[in-house]
Amino acid sequence: MADFDIGKRQMDESRVPVLVGSGQITQREPDPSRGLPPIDLTASAVYKAADDSGAGPALLKALDTIVVVRSFSDTSWRFICPFGTYSNPPKSLANRIEAENVQHLVYTHPGGNMPQWCVNRMFEMITRGELDAAVIAGGESLATQKGAERAGLELDWSEDPGGSCATWGIETRGWSDMEDRHKMAGAIFAYPMIENAIRGNRGRTIEQHGLEMGKLFSRFAKVAEGNPLADRRQGFTAEQISSVNPNNPYIGFPYTKLMNSNAFIDQAAAIILTSAKKARELGIPEKKWVYLHGCADAYDHWYLSDRINFHSSPAMSKVAREALEMAECSLGDVDALDLYSCFPSAVQIACDEMGINPDDPRGLTVTGGLPYFGGPGNNYVTHSIAEMMDTVREKPGSRGLVTANGNYVTKQSAGIYSTEPPNKPFRPKDPKIYQAEIDAERGPRVTEVADGKAAIETYTIMHDRKGPSFGILFGRLPDNSRFIANTLGDPTLLADMTAEDYLGAKGTVSSSDGVNVFTPD
């Protein structure tokens, strides 16, 4: 049995996990009738990952586990595919890549954290001897889907290969019934509310904060400009990102179109992990091996209504500390970063919780981020891990930190990667140990049926093609309890709430048929 040197100790190589292959693909087919559907695109990424390892088809035949990250069409009502569904996505993928020896098929539950979460779990499984070679992959063809719908095409993306698959992750949706009744049923509604809370906490005007968000994301856009896989490579300036105009309208105030994750893209990525023993048997050179030195997973209170505030994330802070402690390094020892960047608020909170300067010379992304590189649903972090593998390989011994975020700054995962062999066995702390600390801190009492005098805690004004459409807000009652409400549909009021600062504005809230409505004084 082969041994693996770790410091002065030796370990059974069959229990040492390594990442050995990464593959990414961005499809830019202008004819939607010719574009690859999601599983075919995903298979292309898996082939690239196998080729990247140097083992090619032999590695695919050695796979015993396939994990497919849940597609957006199976996640959100906004992205339902009219062309059919895959009944068993990991089985369809296995058939396409001719992975004949697969024993375990997994389809994840939703969450942008899931790629990193799966790496963390599967590294543990290798140390326990539960798997030997596995792939994590996902893909989206939402640009092709949207183009086909607009062209009136009738595509057939239905497939039933038979069999069943396991599911990983948490099925619970990211918003409560109460939040749903007030139209806060998705990321585009939640994150702008978080953003306005950040602005209030920092004491900025709307104009000041808009430009700061533009400056932050212009650095992401600059990285995307140099990344041939990125979807938006124009290298947008801070002014272009923050300026509101017909080509860059508000989606959910204070976010312009260029501040939103760009979901309508065709992208797929795959990463392959094995035991060191299997990698050696397949002839994969050690220069391709990437180790996970530190990792952690945690989550904040599931619903925004229950948070202590809307400008922080105890889970993000805890995950960063735990991952660094496991890797036995400090943030200053990390050479490259990829912070999850669905919206500016996610990046700002990550910087605050980890003590990272937004102007950090290392940069905050290796891909270009979700608005510019592309936001392929739940699968973006598979891309960032793949990109980080290439980054640390180019500088052997360097470290790269990847963060992953699910729901609304809710589910947090992190991983620290390096080509340097670790000096101890892979053994992360049980997340239940530190999750209990996060759960113990609760926000204010929530009042579902609100009535009387009140003040706005944070808010957003959602826009459609015609302009301001409706408002959502969190507020406080005189007893300091929290409520969620909508605003009146008055176009003049909605427009004023995007031009003037309504944080802390006083007014009256009343309830009818389970929906609270706030009227400012």
C-alpha cells in the first residue's frame, strides 16, 4: 500500500484527497437552434477537466461518484425551462461521458454555496474511504433558452434515462411565507434591501454609495475584461456601472443592471477529485494536484426577517476564521481571493467580516465575478474553484481562498487551496460546533400583522421596463419589533423613494389580508 509523506508522518494515499482536473466552457452560439443544452454543455466541461488532469478517458472510467449542481430551471420560478426537464441529471451526465463504473449519483439542492460545500464533504468522504474518484459539475444554457423563446423555437430538452439519484444540501427555500406575501421571493428583491442597510450603516448618501458600489465592481469588471471565458468583457468603469440610464436601469433600487448577477449565460464547469493513490495509478502528475487546506460551512438565520441586522453576516465571519485556522495560516498568507459577488452587498459584507480592504492589491476575484464573468445559477463557485486551481498551479505553493454564498447572505462556505501538500490529515471541525454560536444570537421579535406608527429599517423599490413598480421594506414598531411591508403603489412616491433617502422615514403601517402596507408621513 502506497504511503504519503505529511510532515514527519506517513498516511495511506488512498485516504489523501486531491483535486486533479478542472474544466470550464462558455458558449457564445448566436443561433439558439444550434446551442448546446445544459447537460451537453456540462459534459463538455467534464471532458475538459479530464483532459486537464492528463488522464483523459481513463479518469472518466474510474469515476465512482457524479455530483451535478442543481440547475436554475429546477430552482427558481424565474428560470423555468419551457423545453422540458431532465428527470435524473447525474445519470444523463454519466451516459454522455461514458462513466461506466459510477456507483453514486447526486443532484444537489439549490445554493451558490453548494460547489464548495460538496468539495468539503467529498474530501471527508475520501478520508473515510467512501469514494475514490468523483466529479462535481454543473451548467446553464439560459442564454440559449431565452434566445429560443424569443425566436419562437420549439426545442426538446426532455430526458428520462431512468434510475434515481440522491440529493445533497438543504431543500428549504430562502424566504418565509410572510416574506413571500410581500413579494420578497428571490435574490433580486432581497439583496437591494441588504444594500440599503449597508448604506445606512456607513452613513452615505444615495449618490455617494452608488459611486462606491461602482468603484468596487469596476475592479471585478477589469478582471473579466482579461478573462476570455467571461461573458461581459467591456471593462466597465465605476461611472458606467453606477449611472442610471436606459441601458443601465435600476432593477431593484439601489442596484443598476450592471450590479446584478448575470444569469442569462451559457456556461459550465467541472472539477474532478480523487485519492492520491488513484491519481498516481492514473498517472496524473503531482504538478496537477491541488489540496484543500482549510474549509468551513455555516449559515445565518434562514429568513431575513430574523437577522440581527441586514449589514453583517456572523456566519461569514465564522466560516473565514474556521477555514484559516484549519489551514494554519492568516489572511495575509493567502495569495489570491475569489469572493462571492452576486451583488455588491455580498462582497462588502465579506470584506467587513474578513477584514479585507476593498482595494486589496491581490484583487477580490480571479474570474471577474458573477455580474461580468457570468452567474451560471448555483454553479458559479465550480468556476471559481476551477479558476483558483489554475491560479495556484501557476504559482506552486501559493494559497487561494474561495468563498461561496447561498440564498441571501445565508449559507456560507469557504475553501483554501494550494499545491503544497498539507502537513496534517484532512479533518475539518464539525460545523455543528460553531453553528450553535450563530444560532444563539437572534434578531428582534417579528410582528406579522403590523399596525400603527412605524419607521423604515431598510427598503428597495423594484423596477420594471416602465420604471418604479412596487416597494418592499422592513420596518420597526414603537416596541422595536420588526415587520415587513409593501409601499403604496403611487408612482410619485416610488420615484421619490429612489431619489431621496427614506431610511429611518416615519409613517404608519396597516394590515389587510395578511399584507402590511406602509405609508410615510
